[in-house]
Amino acid sequence: MTKPPPEKKSQLENNNSARKGQHNYDQEYREGAHWDKGRPSANMPLFLAYLKGDEKILDAGCGTGRDVFYLSDQGFKVVGADTSQTGIDIAKRRASKVGKTELQFDVANIEELPYGDESFDAIYSGYVLGGETLPQQMAELARVLKQEKILYIAMFLETKYQTPSVRDENNPKPFIFAAAEPYFEIVGEAEDTYDEDDDAGRHTHHRLKLVLKKSPQLHQI
């Protein structure tokens, strides 16, 4: 296995500026998270464009399961994983209420997923990746994804509140690419910026959407 070049290793090690916004997701889901409106993510049509229709999909960071339910309705076999026990409990109650008891929801950290190697044909991860553990997150997502299959990511390069907040976030693009490069080829990339409000106030998101394909030959760091 080949090692990344020194400049890439330096970008991974020099991650002091990478900062994941701090959220109490259990509390936010109990009180009604502002993004949890029951509608599927706007990323879903973009993600579907890369699928054939018979894939087994992991939603890594599924929250209360909005995209799991949507993908299941499209005929896919879907597994949802999230760190929030409250989010997973809500997802399971919703599944029971609508008669989708076959859906699997697990409390799990992306850095240590409870699935075997190459368990999934595709992975979607929306707005949960980032921070100094991003290299471990990328490695673990690559481990559970089959060769030459797609990982679709939506994440924040930066989140900045008008009043400084623990939810402020910073994920430099060179750090993101260095974390992904040992495992994935970049298939697609897009950025945008938008403003919104939540219980902590007005803030601006600088968003990155990445479509990655697992490389046939994995590298090790």
C-alpha cells in the first residue's frame, strides 16, 4: 500500500483549524430541530442520479430518518445510523407508525460503524461530517462501502453565527480533500452559501457537496 505524499500528510496532521460545530442533538430533536420538517433533503434527487435502483444504502447521520424513509419509498434497502439516541428513537417510532418495521436504525458514531467491510452499495451523509476526526470518518465510510461505489456528502466548509457561537464551524477544503484522497476519487463538486435562523440566531453556511467514488486500490495513512 502506498503512502500519501508529504504535503497531503501535512494537511491531515495540521488540522488545528478544523472545527466541528457543537450541537446537543438529543435536545434539539426533542424540542424540534429546525431542519427536521419531515421533508427529504434537497440532496436526494442529486444522490438518486448516481444510483441504479437496487442498491443497499447507508444514511450516515440519518437523524430522525427523513431521507431513510424517502429512499425506502423509492424501493431501496436503507440503513440509518446516527449518534443521537433521541433521533434514532423518533425514527423507529415513525417506522412503526407507517408500517416500515423492516427499516434498520442504529445508534453509532461514524468513526466506528457497526457494519462489516463493503456492506453498502452507496452512502449518503448530510451535514454531519467534519472536525478533526474527519480522516477517521472518511476511512470508516470507505471501509463499509463497496469498491467503485458512490459516497455523496453534503457538509459545511464554514458556519458562522452573527453572534459567535459554539455552533460555529470550520472545515478547510484542503483538509477535506486530504482526508478523502486516500480512499476516493472526486466525481463531482459544488459549493454554495446561504443564510438561515435557528434557536441560536442568524448564521451563514458555506456548503460543500461532494460526490466521491471509492478507489479500486485503497491507500493507508
